[in-house]
Amino acid sequence: MSLDEICKIYFLIKEKSLDEICKIYNIKTELTVKSSDEETFDVPVAVVMEWQVIKHMFEDGCAVDEIPLPNVTSKILAEVIKYSKKHVETPKAEELEAWDADFVKVDQDTLFDLILAANYLNIKSLLDLTCQTVADMIKGKTPEEIRKTFNKKWNFTPEEEEEIRRENQWAFE
């Protein structure tokens, strides 16, 4: 790029919006991501760059026109996009607190799918939020109450249970 081109871009930045500059230079402002069930979503670059796995793809020069996300369904991807957009558009943490609390008021299957998606896409804030929600669900409960909360059966014999308690005594203190 010549000095003349750099100067033009510099003055464009001062006078035009990012969208206008992207149009002039034919730069995409959105990326297409594809869910495991083949649904595509056009997502603003600023939002997708919050997903560390995608950001690293670009840093490593592995960018493609359509980014497949084989481990994320369209239902969950739509929620991840909604979460990420909100967090990009609202940088103040105190403004997000109530919104985040509402966001995680979902059924358990959705919550666990959000955890898996956040982990896969490496979205630390979403992973922290969803895992904290699960931690809050089990905090102060007995093992029996936790099993009931998550509708899980206890398949251990009394001997196996005692061995687990001995091996993990720190967790029962």
C-alpha cells in the first residue's frame, strides 16, 4: 500500500463511518457462520471477534467465507450471537448484570448447550456466566437435592459411594 493510499484511508476514517470505509474498499463487515444443522447467520465482525476460536482463525490466516460450527445448533448459535451482540454494544458491566441474569433463565438443556458452545467458541464471559449459573443451582444442596435438581439417578452401590467420599473427602468438608 502506498503512502498516498494510507493518507486517503486516514482521512476517510476521520470523515466516514467504518461501514462506509468497508464499502469503499469492498471489505466485509459481517461474517457468515453455519450451525451444525446447516443454518447460516451473518454476524458483525466485531461480534465474531469476541469468539476467541474465530479470532485465532483470522490471526492464523485461516479465514474462510463461511465458518462452519459443527458443534453448535442454530438454536444455541442464535442465543450466542444475541449474547455477544449485547456485550459488544453495551460495554458497561453494571448495565449488563440484569440482562445477563435474564439471559440465563433458560431450561437446563439450553443452559448446558450454552456452556458447551461457550467452551467450544472460547467465549470466556459466556462460559463464566453459564457455569456460575450451574454453580448457583447446586450451592448449599445435598447430593440428593443436586440429583433431584438435574434429574439424575444415583447408580453407585453403598460401597462405591463410600469409596468416592473417601477419595474426594475435601469436597465433603
